[in-house]
Amino acid sequence: MSIALGLLAGPALGQTAQPDPQPGEWRQWSSIIEPSKYGENFTQYDYVNPDAPKGGTLNLATSGSFDSFNPFVLRGTAAAGFAAFGGGLAYDTLMDQALDEPGVSHGLIAEAMQYPADYSSVSFRLDPDARWHDGQPITVDDVIWSFETVTRLYPLYANYYHNVTSVEKTGERELTFRFDQTGNRELPNIMGDLVVLPKHYWEGEDANGVKRNIDQPTLVPPLGSGPYRVKSFDTGNTVTWERVPDYWAKDHPTRLGRYNYDNIHYTYFRDANAAWEAFKRGGFSDYRAENSAGRWATGYDFPAFKDGRVIRKALPSGGAQPMQAYVLNTRKEKFADPRVRQALGLAFNFQEMNRTLFHGQYHRTESFFQNTELAATGLPDAAELEILEPLRDQLPPEVFTKEYTLPDYSAPNSEREYLRQAYDLLTQAGYVRRGSDLVNGQTGEVFSIEFLGDDPNDSRILEPFANQLKRLGIRTNVRIVDSSQYQALTDNFNFDIITGQFAQSLSPGNEQRDFWSSSAASQPGSRNLPGIRNPAVDAIIDKIVFAKNRDDLVAASRALDRVLLWNAYVVPQWHNPDIWMAYWNKLQLPERQPEYIGVDPFSWWIRPEGSN
């Protein structure tokens, strides 16, 4: 699994790519798509300024609240800067996913890795310089304990590393993960994504002699290994991170020219509007990734923007676009019938929302792998049919006979036609109209739907769809709760419809289990928000995980895309073809940003006083 899709570039200036190491050879990088453009000569990312000055404070605004510094348990809301996957600011991982190449990882805590030709295991050799912030070395025992802990506590890791059967120490600085099957080409690579936690800290006692417990939330800043550590905080309101001056990897190739701020200060605001006002005011938020088409079109008219203190840029997004969608909770009986789900999709008028709310700037998302070669198009080709035919009896017939398309409300009278089609599907599913309500023909229960959000701004994109469904006789309401309550409700799948986002990459693999597998459907905190329990989907996921080559992976991904779309588990929303960002001119940027991830704010720096 990669974090985004980008464009492959040639070797960096002054760096010559090396041949791809062979199975069984120790390597400093790994890739599941193309060899790294840097190879073993990797000294820095080619887009960074290695001489960027250190210093200053980056101020950032965020919404909601926090009550924990432990992101690896489902209880509590972790503070900004912590992350369950990838380590965030506090922790390093075995390998570090590349920011300018898809499917590539470079050694970090692990200085090298190797795996056999049949992909039945992977071994890592730890960097002898890797240290915790207390100066103790990062050990093999730390890695083994971390693997056992996060796979026990967090569903994402349990699904991600489903095929790992054991991990053992195989040398003073070496360990080996063994797998239950061969041929999982991705698994050696993604084992490098494992976050490493300090065993001696979590199994030790605090200053009061109380044993620490990683199974519980905590507001005690934990021991880390990453570029920053918690400096101060006001629970639920602010958290300040300070750069670790003797950070063990400060001159590492993945870190050189990055993490330049002395401090990163997060301020929490009650909602997105308050965070926007804080950005305009200055001093609370130095940078924002703009996600509102309305603000982008009309909101940048404040004094600091007009006089040049705030700079706005639109960068082309060459990466995979996430599937942002209205998620239908199929655990609820009302959404169990695919005809009902299809009807709801037909009733969504994207074109009207794009015109009235988004200034025509968004594009409709039509695939779970939007903007990649993995997206299904037309009818299934021979390679897809080889996967789909054995599952034909478990799939909607349209998978084989129709090109998937979404309703287009641009034409005159289209709304009437799509609502008629939606109503016909609902009647086929057993619903009848009684007065102004749509009711279950057998039970007499009124069809009602609650849309759940965690920010007052969510109403803007929930209410138009809710109002459209009322025209079919469906009773709807929009409920906005605070971020902590929303997290608890969604972790336990206690909702009808929410807006969800499913980020994909050019190298899908084991993470698909956490998204769509039957086993993940009942795991609290998993990303299978729709509650998909479909043996056909499970079978196709295995085809992705155990794809023998790139062609097989592409075919399996397209087959999965097609099956997910035709089962109507979600109502696709929209995406922005560009990356919108705005920042105060206290920040300086390198001449370019990484083509793969798009934007790397950690490669920026604070403008020294007196500089232009």
C-alpha cells in the first residue's frame, strides 16, 4: 500500500539509479512497481533544500478536540501529530514510504531488508544508530513487541498483516517475519510500514511507580523516536511539538532538508468555519489545505491576501483520487437490498450541487481507483473475466453486461426520470407509498434515514441529498455531533449514512481487507464502513493480495472496482482535480514539491528575519 499515486521521474540530479537488487540480497530500499530512481545511492529527496534553515514555529489549526496521546487504541481521540499508521511526528517506522515515487520505501529504523524469491518471509537489519529519545537503542525486541501489540490493538494492522504467522529474532540486529502463504508480493514491502514502539517504556513504570498500559488512552506524553516530541498541551485545546535536536535520523536521506520547524503548534477550533477565520486573522494557522470550493472561489478577499501576506496556489494533482462518498451502512436492514442502494444513488443530483455549492469546480468520482490504470472502464476484458466468471452467480448481472455510469442530471427533465427510476426500484424492493411516506409493504415501517456529520459545515453536503430523498417519501434528518462522539459512533458502526473517504494507491494490496473484507465488517474501528460481507469481494481481494505480477494486479483491481460499484455500497461524491493550498508568507518553499504525494509541508521552512 502506498500513500498516494504520482508520476515517475528520472534519476535525481547527481544520483544514478542502481539495478533492482535480486531476491535474497540485502537492499536499502524496496519497491512493488518500478525500481527506485535513487537506488542505493539515495542521499536526499531531489525536491528538498538540504540547506533549509531550522527554526521558528509552524502554527496549524484543527477542528474538534483531543483527549489522548495514544493513537493505537480505539478509545479516545488522539491529539494532532499522533497517527496510528505511519507513526506521525512521534515515532519512526522500519522503512519510510517515499514521497516522490509510488510503491517505494527507503530504509529508516531498518537500514536494510531482504526476502526470498517466493515472498514467504522478509528480514530486516536494524540501523545501529537508531535511538529512542531517551538515548536507548531501538532493538529487535522493540520491533517484535510493537508488531504483537499493534496487531492486537488496532484492526488496521490486524488486517494489513493478516498473513504474518510469526516474527523472530534472527541476529543481534536482525529479525524475520514469516508468512502463511507464498506469492504475496506486497507483504515484504509493507512490513516496512510497521510503527516501532518502545517496549521498555510501555512495560515500565511512571514517576509515581504506576505501570504504564498501552491498552488505555493517556495524556502523558509518551517516549518516541521521531523528529518531534510533545512539548506542552492544554487538553482539547492546544498541543505543541518541539523538534528533537539530537534526533537520531536528522541527517538521514529521508529527513535531510525536512522537519525544519523548531516547534509545531496546533490550536483546536470548534468547527471548520472557526479554523478558517483563524487562518485569515493570522498567528493561529500559517498554512491550510483548502477543501471548500466556495471559499476558494469567493473567500480569498481578506486584507492579508490582497496585500500579499497570504499566498494561494493550485497545484495539479496527478495522484489517485480517493473515493469520497455517502456511505450506506449495509448492516442496517433498510440498506440490505441492493435495489434500495441503487435507488438512493439514482436520486443524488451531483450536477445541481456542483453548480450551486461548488462553483462548478469539482468532478464526479466514478471509481474506487479514480485517475489510475486500476479503474474499471467499459466492459470486463479477458483478464478480468478470468477472475469474475467463477463468481458470476454471486455478482450483479450488470457487472458483465453494462458499463458502469452515474446519473447525469444535466439534461432537461432528467431529475424526474431518475426519481421515477429510483421509485421503481424501491417498489420492487417491497416499499409502497402511504400518504407522504414510503413504508415497508410487509411491516408498515416508515423508511427513514439519518445523515450523521461531525461539523456544522457537513450540513451543506448532507441536506441537499436528504431533501432529494424526501421527494421519494423517505423521512430524513441530519444530525451533527462533536468529533469525539462521531468517532465513537463510526468506530462502532452506529449510523445510517455518513460521508466516508477511501484513499487508494497505485499499489493496492493487503489494506483492501480492512476496507472491504467480511472479517473487517464486524471489527470495531475497521475501515469497512459500509459493512460489506460478500464472498465474491473476499475472493477478489485475495486475487489482489496474491497477484503474481503487475498485469494480474491491474486486472484484479479493476474487477474489484467493478464489483464494488455495481453493488452500490456507497453513493460516490466528487473530487478536486487540483491541490489547493494557501499559506502566510512567513513560510518559504523549495522550488518544487514531490510529484507523487503532491505537497510536503515538512520540506518548507520559516523565512529568516530580514530575508526577502
